[in-house]
Amino acid sequence: MGHGSSKDGGSSSDDDDTGAKPSASRISRFKDKLRRLRHRRGSSSSSSSHKKLLAAEDFAGIAHLTLINAEMRFKDKWLACVSFGEQTFRTNVSNETDKPIWNCERKLLLEKNGPRLARISVFETNRLSKSNLIGYCEVDLLDYLTQDSDSDFGTFNLIDPGSSNMVVGRVCLSCNVEDPIETEKNFARRILSIVDYDEDGKLSFSEFSELINAFGNKVAASKKEALFKAADKNGDGVVSMDELAELLALQQETEPIMNSCPVCGEIVDVCDKLNTLVHLSLCFDEGTGNQIMTGGFLTEKQASYGWMFKLSEWVHFSSYDVGLNSGSSASHILVFDRKTKRLVEELIDTKIVLSMRTIYQSKVGLGLMDKGAKEILQSLSERQGRQMNSVESAKEIPKFIEFFKDQINMAEVKYPLEHFKTFNEFFVRELKPGARPIASIERDDVAVCAADCRLMAFNSVQDSLRFWIKGRKFSIQGLLGKEVSSNAFIDGSLVIFRLAPQDYHRFHLPVSGAIEKFVNIPGCLYTVNPIAVNSKYCNVFTENKRTVAIISTAEFGKVAFVAIGATMVGSITFVKKEGDICKKGDELGYFSFGGSTVICVFEKDAIEIDADLLANSERSMETLVSVGMTLGVSKRKVGGAGSRGLPNLETCVLRD
């Protein structure tokens, strides 16, 4: 029961409003409780969880996802992660068993044009620094929630990350969409439960008064007695939680009593009821710990790390963040997967990261380059190239596939593994026909992505310098060299396609047109990793070895296609020649062993780049794309005013 009656509360309402000591003390305890529970989930910002919706029509609901249990092939201590959009959550670690039980739940915001795929990954955790990914599945939540079924429960096969044909276990989950009215009631019920000190499901006026005072809304505070009496139907001085929750939900609809989130403190727009509801519902779940699944992670790899990594984060040796990183924080490269609409982490050996930070993020490191290290890199790349062309190198292929087991899909590869006699043969592997469908193949005014890569796109060179390229001497003239007339490209758009070692390393034409000429430009072999590109001490794109191809098109004017070599990439091979007429999506060439980059430069006002690619780039975040995905559309009207094309016969008028 409560601590007093409505009658007592009514007679002392003035005292409550003026902040009598007992009331103030309880208000402080209430706020402290919220603050403690908030910190229990960690210090990560909730901004990614409560992204502002662009319009009410985008809202598809709040999904209530519960990971129930799994069946695995061997006993261990198991951890499961759920990745959805730019958020990742993790369960508790199970006991040692082959049938882990979690019963961990989480609420996810669904948008009609937002993320749909939830990736569920299961890890064995008997490791000091990191856990081992055993299996995963991907669930299209919108499809799952709209299927014709009377049950919210489902069971999914867990796939071996190294083989799409091997099932390593099964995971059971439930998922449903909360009714908006029920969501409001549940939120109000959870808020009220904090001040139900007796935990009997009933509140006195004094308990309710403390809650309203804690919200800090003076208008609501002046009406709290009337609100309470409206719910106290029988006048006994107490009301049930359900009755009061329903009343508060209705009151929030007509005249909001909360102007700020009681958990994170963010000011909410009381006129935007939908987004206020979404924010409060999700934020309160995170802040109170009512949801067992822990949030605050960007990728499943981060969520699955053991205590040694957490220690390195604490001492600032390693960190996770979205956007432009440099120096000590450039230990993890996060990219946005355009297909699944979630963040993924690029796999790169820790020793390589440390060496790149040493060389490219300091004047001392770059000073070594000027004293002979450039020649060392050149010699190293040439020697590594010869080694990867040897028969002995074939034994490295299985190790390479195992390291990148979640990022190389062997089912797409044209030939079986035994076909490749050297590592380089595998590195420049072809894909099966149809593995990379070309978007709008019949429309030459639609440009497509030229490579499987991490992409950055900018409307101008100035934007690229502001958001990504930090070399002090980068320019279009420097990129294209002296033999290419760069005047038409000076104020044009710039698209950077960065290939990592695990990628399919053949590059394709982004537009249809004729190959006008090739220009080879000698240079260094710096790495094209963001650690170097983001360095103010290094000018990767204008100093590295590269080949410029000029493509003449009807829809985009001239397009400069620049293939840039990098560390371990001594060979750039083109399969087209000058004068060839090509269709977008046609193979143009390939890089031998290593990772490298293609840069496409368009003339000014020639292309309208896809909005999602520009938005990610403005956040200094690369987008993971595949060959053939849309890049943008032409801004030019072929055959329009001033053109000398054939007349439109439909508009011709015959005269005597």
C-alpha cells in the first residue's frame, strides 16, 4: 500500500509543491535511482538508439525481440549478440552447456525504409581477449512480423561463418510488435514502479506527488492532485498501477507532463508525440536495465570482446567510434554495410594497425619514408608479389579464407578452391555470372559502384578534404597528373572506392562509354588504409603509383577512372584497351595481391550521387558496397535543348 491517503495528500499539497524536506529527500532518491540505473548500462550515448524520425509515415513499430535459447554441437559458455542498424546488443554469458538459455530481450525501432535484417551471432567465450564466432543467422524482422502465423516464436539455423552450407546449431527467439497504446501504458507503468516503495502495485498520493515533482514540470505539478483524484475512483486514497498508467498515458497525449527524458535528460518535443513516445520507451528500457540484453555496442566484435580488450579500452589503447579516427584511436575501422544497413568492423591484424599508426600518424614515421623507407616498401611489394605467384603460396589460401571467414563467400566464386595454383590466382578470383547484378542495366544515365569496396562520395574536392582526405597537398591536378587535362574536373564530384585484401579485386566500369586513353603515373606504394589517408603528414592518392583511364560518355561527359596501387600491390592490370566501347558493369581490370583504391572523378554538375552515400561520407564513415549497386544518376539531359540529336517525331507537325 501507499504511505498516505488522498485526503492527507490533498491537505499537504502545498507543502509538497514548496519542497518539504521528506518530499525533497524522496525526490532525490528517485533521481539518484534513475541515475544509478542509467550508469549500469555504461556511458555510451543513446543518440544512435533514438534517432529522430524524418516523418511519422516512416514509423513501422517497436519490435520486442527475445533471444530464448540455442542448441549447439558442443559444450561451452555461450554469448549471443544482436546487430541491428548501428546498434549491437549482447546477452549474458550462459553456463557451460550445449543448450544455453538466455531469455534476454530488447526493443528495436522499426522504420519502413530503415534496417530490416537483425543478425544474431553466437560466440563461445572461453577466451581471454576475445570470443570465437561459431554461427550466425539473419532475420528479416519486417517479414517475420508480417508472416501469417499465430505464434511469435521461431527457430533459425545457425550458419558456420566459414561455410554457408554448414549448420552448426539452432537458435530460438520470439518477436512481436507492441501496440502504441500498450507501449505508452507500459512506459508509464515502469516509471510508476520506481516510486512504488511497497511494491504492492498501488500508489498513494504522496508517492505519485514525488514522481510528478521529479519530472520538473510546474504545470503538471499544479494538476497532480486532480490527476490522482481522477484515477482514485472509490476515494480510498490509493490507486492501482494499471489505473494510473492508463490515466498518465492519456494525459501525455493531451497535455504532456514530461518535457525531458527522465533517464538521459534530453529535451523532448512535446508537439512530436510519436518521436517522444519512441524516445521515452526505448531510453527508459536502456536506462533502468529492465531489458536484460546489454546495449551500447557498435559491432558484434566489440560486444564479444573479453576482459583484456576492455582493459585496453580503459587505458585508451583501443577504442571504438564512428567517423574519422586518427592516432591512438584508429585501432578499429567501422563501415556501414549498405545491403544489411548495419555497422561492421573491418578485419585487420593488430600488428599491422600498430605499424601503420607508427609510420603514418607521426612526423618521425614519415621522416623515415624520406630516408629510404619508400624504396623498402617498393622492394617489399615486388618481393611479396613474386612470392604470391609461386606454387608454394597456394598453401596460404586456406589460412586467408579462415581469417576472413565471415567476409569471403566462396559460394560466389566461379571456380572451386583446388582450381587456384597460386595465392595470386585466388586473390584475383572471378565470380559466378550473376553474382553481382548491375542496377538499371538498361539505363546509361544511372552510374553504378565500380568495385566491392568501402566507398566515400563527395560533391566536391573541398568536401573530401573536410570530411576524409587530410593530406595537405591533395588536388585534382595532382591526382590526374600532367598528361590529363584536369580543368573539366576541378570542381567535380569525387568517389573513392577502397578495396581491402578480403574483397573481390576486379574493378568494373561505373558508366557506359568509350575508353579514350590510359595514362600511367609512377609513384610510391603507401598503404591506402584510412590511417594513412586520414594522416596530415601523408599524401597517399597523389604520391602513389597509379593509372588514369579517361572514359567518354554521353550521359556524364568525361569520367576519370584512377586505379591506385598500394603496399603489396605492385601490379594493376587492365583488360580493356584504348578505343573500346564499354557497357557499365563490364570488367575493366584487377589488382594483384594487397588492398588498393579506385577514385572516380566526374565533371562539375554531371552526377547526382545517391543521398545515403553522401550522408555517410559527411559523417566520415565509409559505406560497404558491391559491384553494380547504384552510385548516382546523370544531371544532364541527353538530347535536350541545344542538342543535335534526331527530331522527336511525335511532336513534328506536317505542313503543306
